[in-house]
Amino acid sequence: MHKKLLIKAFKKAGEDIKTESVSPRAQLLSDFILEDSKAPYGERILRDNYNKLTHDSEAEIRLKKHAETALSHYLGYTDYLDFIDKHKPPIRPTPLHQESAPLKAKRTYGPKLLVLFLLLLVIGTLAYRYTTRQRWMIWEEDHYVEVNFDVEKHSLNQLKIYKEERIKLFKKVTPACDYLFFDKLGNVRLWYGKNKEKDLDYFTSLGLHPETGKTLKPITSYMIHKHICTD
């Protein structure tokens, strides 16, 4: 089932960023896995596995647990088990040698029921696509904002898969000595990383640096006294 999951994820990635090239699709999925699971999964292994399947449909691949869960989320499923459940092969009914009279009578309603079923299917598909349509965001100075997918206004490097927690919780700040670096339980409330100019930037949540794409580090007492509380 990992093969079907990966192929469907690459297909959706191609539709989202309007490209058939493997590498940008693999990079998009790698970024999504990191954002969704907070654990890395390289673009190269995704690309190699996908290329393996395109050359040999019978090839075996195995995804790590966090990757299978994240890709299931990307496709709109609650988890990997939900993806498996939705893609079980249909159970074929045992053929009957004879039909009862009531069953023969029901067949007269067949065309009407088929039309009704197809109508409901179309309505359900349109509703599903509307409610699960892909959303995007970009980084603006010190926070993320939601935008439409428009490669004329934004480059592919700017466009990120929309994450509500990124919009609400991920901000760039300029902390002073009185900043609440840790909560009452000692958990970190500030992360840092170097920008393209090699200067330190500080953020309110764990994630990737919006400029460099590198994973941010949790603040430490050493970094606080060396770079923030220097007096």
C-alpha cells in the first residue's frame, strides 16, 4: 500500500505546483512531511522511490512511520489506516444462479437508481474538493500569511503548504532580557537560527527558518547570555 500512497502523493503534488518534474514534487512532499511530523524525510529518498516505481511497478518500497502518516494527511486522510481502509479492494458478491421475483422487480428501478447514484457522487466529489482544496502561505517579514497559488506573484520557493499553527504561532521576534524564554515547567518558548546574512533570528515556535530552510534550534541559557542579555 506504500506504493499507492507515494504515487497518489506525487500526483497531487504535481497538481498543486503545476509540474510533472519529479524533484520539485519530491521537495514539496519532503517539506510537508517535516512540517506535519516535525521529523525530516529527505527529498532524495522520495525521488528515488518514485523513480523506482515508474520504472518497475512491481518494485517494493517501504516508507517510515512518520512519512506514511504525513503523506496520508497530505492526501486528506486522518491517518495511514484511514488511507488503507479507503483503498481496500471491493468485495465481489457470490453470483446467484436464480433470481427471486422481488429481485427481478427491483431491476426495473435500476436506471433511475444509477442516475441518482451518479448525481450524488458528482455532488459529493465537488463538495470534497471544495472542503479539502489546497491552501498556501508565504513568509512576510516576521510572520506567515495565507495567499493564493500564483507563480506570477510568488516564486515556488516562497509558497508553502498552508498550516494553521504556522499562521497563528510562528512569528519572528526580537527578545530582550525580560522575555519569557521558558515556561513554568522549563519547556522552551523560543527558537533561533541564522539567516542568509549569518545573523541570528528568533522565533516563537519550532520549525524551519523561512529564509534558509534549516531547522531552528531551541534557545539555551548559554545563547541567552551570549547573544541577548549581553550586559
